[in-house]
Amino acid sequence: MPESGQLITLSRAARLIGVVRGELQKKIQQGSLRAFDGMVTVDDLLAAYPRAQLEDDTEQRRVALIKEKAFGKRIFERAMPDIETLATRVTELSKELALSQLQLTQFKTLLDRLGDQLVDIGKQPEADMKGAVNGVVSWLGEAVSAALVPDALNPLAVRDNLLRVAAAHVTVLPSGHDFFIDGPDTLLEGALRSGVPLNYGCSGGNCGLCKAKVLSGQVKKTRHHDFVLSEADKAQGYVLLCSNTAVTDVEVEAQVAGGVQDIPFQEIAATVKSHNLINPEMLLLHLQTPRSSRLRFLAGQYVNLRLAKSLTADLPIASCPCDDRNILFHVRRMPGNLFSDYVFDRLKAGEVVEIAGPEGDFILQERAARPFYFFALDTGFAPIKSLLEHAMSLEPDEGIHLYWIGSGEESIYLPNVPRAWADALDNFHYTKLVVGQDLAQLTALREEALLKLLQGIFSAHPEIREGDIYIAGPEAASRLTESLFLDLGMPKTRVFLSYRSF
Ligand code: FES
């Protein structure tokens, strides 16, 4: 145990200073940050990150958002001050709490020392005791005065108290997943946003599939549900994750999807929210499901779309399961293909599109604890984007690397998306490469060009061998890429392939 300082978990510490847990773990391994049973003190944290962005007002804004939602009822509107005043008061209370915590720690240390000194006095000859006691009394007076007015308040302790008001930490057992609930999110929404695939069905309080047991902490019902929990369930602490939020840090016992076999096949009538040209050859299709019938899927999977009664296509989902109502697809212009022609030329906003699925096992091996290497070939970026967004929401300790390999410049059709990720995230690395050959129509010459490019990547970065490889794009080009990694000695269990791009 540390002599002083409040202990916090690595997840919370990473959030406080805005880094991934992996960075803190590295510092612990290197010995530049002390850890006690997987926790660190805010004092040590500030010493390791003296330039932490403490002026960031994100937490204050979150507090404001929570208050805005929570105090919507009239009685609270009358009884409570305005949101900004509340946020300021919470900040002030956070400082007072941090001061009290610091003083408590200092007094505890002081009492320990006092105990040691009294033991020492007890060992001295009687004649020396009076002088020794006087010395201790004088030391105690000074020490108490110093403890009452500490030199400086650790700003991270203040920020941590504020964070505790704005966000609750949720641990899922037995899987060990954890995430934060921000603002008014339900437990289910918080989990999905963080990439934790909790078991659920309707998201709307009807099916009961999200029933879970609260093991510790407080939750609060924030949404009505029609599903009826029995009195026995309630007495044992069962709640619906889609209707409750976390009031304090909580532990819940809940089922998490372990693989594609845990995701049911669904048929949903969605509507076209928008369909916008990305460039003359590519279109972004945004479908929205009904509120009460969302699409449950794992990142990297595909679905069958049916529109205009009979036009169908299998398309990889280009968004992440963290938003199960808004489903995105990348559609390529293919003159003569009836589905593509309809989407580009005749589709209208509001039109119904039937979704059937999900299918496919091109999903993230998130527990592998190895770096992620993604190889998107042309439109293979669609399923890769879904995987990437999911990988990023997991805040992995290992690095995330994307190689987007295009037939031509225009094949890298969303260049700003990975660029923005690379700017925003320390552990995301993006490389764009152009082959100058049509990857959808491989010939011997084109194979050679692709292989040369891939071999160049591998010889410059042999450490790729340590990671998991995800490849998506046109079939022949994807298989060729897979075979290169297998020929280089990588096991088949660490190379994943999808050629279901449209
Ligand atoms: S997901 Fe159906 S009741 Fe919660």
C-alpha cells in the first residue's frame, strides 16, 4: 500500500489523463509509475504526467449534460439552480473532497508515525522519557498544522472526483469487460459504445434478453419497460440493462456474446436515412432501423439487403455495433448490376430496405492481446472500417495499424477518415498505398505488382509477424495477400480474411 495518495484503477487513471491503459502499463513495467494491486495513486499519476490536460472542461460539460437530462421534471427545475451553477458547485465540492481525502491520508500517516515514536519511547530508560515525550508533543503540533494546510492539492484528485460524478465505471462478470457510463446512457448503450457485446434483443424493454444481475453498486431505472421482471428476480437484483443506468460504480453479472453463434439471425425493415455520393464511383448508404427493432451484429459481419421488392445484395456493414440503429454501407457503382444501378440512380430517402442477417465470421479477436494489422484492398475498407471502429472503442493496449491499398488514388475513397483517426489517436497508424493496377481483375502482372508492394511492407516492418492480420477486399487480391502472410510463416489462426466487398 502507498504511504499517501488515493488509489484508482488503471482504466480510470487512463481516462483522467487521456491516454490508453497500455501506456500506463508500459510505464509500470518500466518502473516509472508505481502500481499497487493493479491500481495507481493520483500523486504518482501526476508525477508521471505533470503536463496532464487538466484545463479540459469535458467533465464539466458532461456534468451539465447529465443535469440537463436528470432535472427535467418541474419540481427539480424549481428546486435546483441552473446547470452552470450546479456544475460549478460540483467542481468546488470536488476540490473540498480532494482536500479532505488528502488530509485524511496525511493524518493516517501521522498516526502511524506517532505510534512508532511511542513504541520507541516505551523502550527508553524512565529518566529520558519526559524529554522524549516533550519532543513528540512539539513534533505532533507542527505535523498537525502542516497536515491541516497541505502544500498543494493534487489536481488529478479533484478531476477524479468530478469524473466520478459525471461517469460511472461498470465491470461485467464473469467476462471481466469494463466500461464507463457517460451522461444519460443506459447500461446497454454504455456497453455497446465501448465495444462490449452484451447479450440483448430489442433494446426497448420488451424481450427480456438483456436481463442481468447487479452484484454491487446502485443502478436506476431511466426507461420504461414492458417486460415484467418477477418479484423473485427483483429480489435477487436482476434488472434490464436497456432500461437502467449506473448511479455509482457497479458490477453486473451478464452474458456477453462470445462469437457469431451468439448473434441471432434477424429480419428488419429499415429505411433509407440518406444516400450520398462519396465520389462518382462510390456511395454512402445510411439505413436506420426502427427504434424497437435494432440490428444486433458483430463488427466485420455482413447482411443481405433487399430493396425495390426483388433487388438484393450481400453487403459488409461499414459501421460499428456501438450504434445499432444507424447502419452504414459503401456501395460501388457497377453499371449493369441492378442493385447498384438502383441505389445510384433511383433510391429515395425514406424508402424501405429489408435487412436480413447478420452473417460472416470476419470478426475481431479482441482478447488476443496482440497488435491489430488491417489490410483494406479497395472497397474492403467497408468491413475493415467496422472492425477498426470496434477496435478503437475497446481502447486496446496494443497498436492498431491500417494499410489501405487502392487500385488507384480514387480507390482510397474516404481518405480523410483514417487520416483523422491517425491525428486523434496515439496508437493508430495509417499507411495509404496505391498499386496502380485494378485489384478486382488480377492478372499475373497485377499479382506481381501487389506482391511486390506487400513484400515491401513486410520487409520494412517484420514486427507485423507479432500481430493479427485482417484482410478484406476483392477475392483474388485478398487471397493473394493472405497467402503471402501464410508463406511468411504466420499461422492460419492469426490471419483473417473477408472478400465480401461490393
Ligand atoms: S434488450 Fe430487450 S428488454 Fe432489453
